Amino acid sequence: MNRLSIVLPAKNEAPALAELLPRLRAMHPDAEIIVVDDGSTDNTRDVCASAGVQCLSSPYSMGNGAAIKRGARMATGDILVFMDGDGQHDPADVARLLEKLEQGYDMVVGARDWSSQAGVGRGVANTLYNWLASRMTGHHVADLTSGFRAVRAEKFREFIHLLPNGFSYPTTSTMAFFRSAYPVTYVPITAAQRVGKSHIRPLHDGVRFLLIIFKIATLYSPLKLFVPASGVFFLLGLANYARTFFLYGRLTNMSTLMWSAAVIVFLIGLISEQITALTYRRDV
């Protein structure tokens, strides 16, 4: 097998890493293991040193996605495995992802079951994301936001510039692979309860996760979002015109405004589609 690099973003996850890293090293003794310390204030570096694992430290917190990007640039392996450093992911599942990757896929994602979701609210939100992503791509998306995945390094690095510094890097990378016709598949996993407190804040991050829904659409195929929106404006204008024609026998400014909005939204969609096509273009 090609050289394997395992990247774990971590922020104040020393207790989980103290248990996870020895198991990971025992199961994959030849793998390159990189812990990206995202501005931790605990003894993460000492834990990595005692486990004989490389630690890439940041002077301050840059975000989960930023840690992934830094780790991907540092890694020397042909195969990259990303997994959380909070103890949720089982090191034994790494072999299952790699086995699937060897079947010809470019990305294999560990898909969590319902029991692995961090609460009912998160489970419902993830189900919504999965449904929307499946509709947009035409492929079954079992877990859009899972951070446990194995990828071919050269393919993943094509999209590093697209990845956000926050928590939505799994969404962006998955949609980028689908858009570029790189085969993606899923392996069912059961995620354990994380060690320590989650860094996701429901109230603060609620709007951000809502924006992920629109990002999914615009990242993959903007016209699939803008054409229906344009159609809604057109139908509203048509309905308003029918009402005012039968009541007053004339065309009102509101109908004209809605039809104008329909044209503008459609044109924005066309421009967005061209920008998206340029974003994924590869110079060969």
C-alpha cells in the first residue's frame, strides 16, 4: 500500500489523545501520524511527544478547517486519513476505509448512524444536509458532515484553496469531489461519545450551519438553486397579474417588479454557474 498519513485536528483534546494515539500507532505502526494543535492551552504537545507522534502547533486557534489544511500540506503520504482527535472515531475503522479506497474510490467517508449523532437537533440537521446534498448531486450522500474520511492526497490538495477555516470542511470537500467526478463512497461507522466538551456552540453556530445549506447548492450547481427561485418570482408575478387584471383590468408595478426579479435571479444563476465551472477547471 502507498504511504499512509493520518491527520488529527485537535484543540484541547489531550485526555482523548492520550488514549487514542497509542492505539492508532499500534494499529498503523508505519503510518505518518500528525496532530495539528489548533492553539491548545492544555498539554497536547506533551501527549504527542510521549506517543512519538508529530505535533504541528499553531500559536492561536485558526479553526478546524485550517488545521485540516495545514495537516494536508505537511503530510507526505499518498493516502490521507482525517479523523477527530476527541475520541469519537475508532482507530479500527481506519482499515475499513482504506480497504474501500483500494477498490478504486478517491474518497471514503465514515457515515455515522443515528445513535452516533450528538443530540436530536444535530441529527435532524445532518439528515437535512444529507437529503439536500443527495438532491443536488444525484448521488446518495450518507453523511455530509462527517470528519472521518480517507482520500487520495493529490486529489484532496486540488481543493485546499476552497476549504473554509471553520467546521464545514467535510461539506466542501465532499461536494468538490462530486463536482469533479471523483468517486466517493461511504462506510457505516458508529461514533463514540466524545471526550470533553464540544467546541460547537449551537446558538452561535446555528446561522453558520444554516448557511451550509445554501453553500451546498452554490458550490455544486448554482442553477439548481437559482432557477427554482427565479421560477417562484415569475409565478408570483403571474398570480399577482391575474388577480389585478380580474379586479382592476390592469397590470400593476408589483407584477413587473416580480418578473424583473425573476430575470435578475436567473442571470445571477448563470453567472454563478460559470464561476463555479472556472473554480473546478484543471489546467492540464
